[in-house]
Amino acid sequence: MNPPCAHIIDDDEAIRDALQWLLKTRNIPCREWSSGEDFLAAWQPAWRGCIVLDIRMGGMSGLECFDALLERGCNLPVVFITGHGDVPMAVSALKKGAFDFLEKPFNDLDLADRVEKAIASDADRQRAAADRDTIEARLATLTAREREVMELILEGRFNKVIADKLSISMRTVEAHRSKIFEKMGVRSAVELAQQLTSLRS
């Protein structure tokens, strides 16, 4: 399991050191990267936490690094650090899915707060993904007939209507309903609908 970590990407060593010191006062583990190229070469899909990324750097820019991360399917929240003239670029990055941006000179506490929120957001996404995996696994245990019955339950059909539609007995429908609820880990049709809505959202 990878513990969450704030990845600081900036070509200015003094800024990297200052940011690392700041985040360590909040007990946030950090790693420093002097370029987007170095980070991309090392990046692993299993990494958790967030990225603090300077927009303007020698070599690959922060935006180019961000675009490359998106192409690779990186889900880590990105907090951009921008100069005044970079704000339009930062807003454009937000539209592409960046988490936030801070304009220099920024308030240290504000940056630390936003990094904490970004890491919490990543943890929430991980939990949601794990929940979806659990629901998918439960769905995979349903038989074809149970799936048919489930779809009709989700449409709000009564047992008698389901029985008539599938040409089976009421007792069989009740048995299927009970088995579906058991396999899906729910106690009612409402819970079942909520669970599947979260899967499709």
C-alpha cells in the first residue's frame, strides 16, 4: 500500500525546500522533483496523494507535464503554483481537471490547506473506486435470471407483475429477490437502487 505523499515539482531548489519544510509542519510526507520529465519517468499508477506543480519551469512546462499525466491516466489531484501572468493558463488547467491553483506570492497556510484538501480528495476517490469494485464483484455473482428480476425490481414492479412477465411463480420471484438482496448486501429495493446509482455515476 502506497501512503499518500505530496509530490513537489519545481525547478527552483529553494522553493522545493521551502514547500517541503512547510508541508512537513503538517506531517504531510513529500517528495521533490526538479523537473516534469523526472517525475514522469518515475511516476507509478499506484501512487497516492497529490502533486504541487509549478506552471513555469525550464524544459517541460507544468502544463505540458499535466497534459502528459492526463494522457497516462494519472488521477492524482494537481495544485498549480502560478505567477500573475499564468492565471489564464491555470484556469484552463482547472477546466481540464486540475484540482486548484495558487498565485504567487501565496500564503503558506493557504497552500498547506489546499494540499491537505487535495490529498483528502484523492483518498475519497480511492474509497469510491473500491466501493465500485465491490459492487461490480457482487453483481458478477448474480445469475442471468437474478439480473432479469433485479432490473424489474429497479423499475418498481411488484412481485406479481415480475412473475407474470417472466412466467414464473410468485414464490420463485420472492426467492430470487431474497437472493439478490443477500448477494448485493442490501435490505431493500431502495438500497439496491442507491447502490447501483453510485456505480453508474
